[in-house]
Amino acid sequence: MTSSQPGNTYTFGTLSIGAQTLTIAGGSNVSSGTAGVTFGAVTASAVSPTFTVINPVNGGTTLLTLASITPIAGETITFNGNATPR
């Protein structure tokens, strides 16, 4: 987008994440609606992945949707940011 518009949503298949941070953020051109990303089954392949979800500064919301999460034993999954993970 090159001008202020409502957010878009995108759907992807499976996600495998290790000890990384996945950041989902609505861009500077999002002014309303929902900027979102959906993943199917999520497999955490290392301890302590982090999911950060950040709302756009010009309005609207950001949404991260995870269909299911399969963790490894003893794992801590962290969610942070100012938006809504599901």
C-alpha cells in the first residue's frame, strides 16, 4: 500500500519456530480495520519462542492467529506487544 488504507489479512500453512522472535506489525499505511496473519499448525522446535504483535500507529489493529501450537517439553512460549494474539 502506498497510501493510508484498511489493513489486509494473510493466511499461511504450518509454521515451525525455534528460539526466535516472530514479530507481526501493522504497517504505517494501515489506518483502520485489521492487519492480520494466520498460521495453521505451529510446531515449536526449540525452547522459548516469542510472538510479538504490534498495532499500527495510524489506527486499526493487528491480529496474529495460531490454529494450534505443539510445544516441546519444558518450553515457555512468550506473547507480547500491544495487539491481540489468538
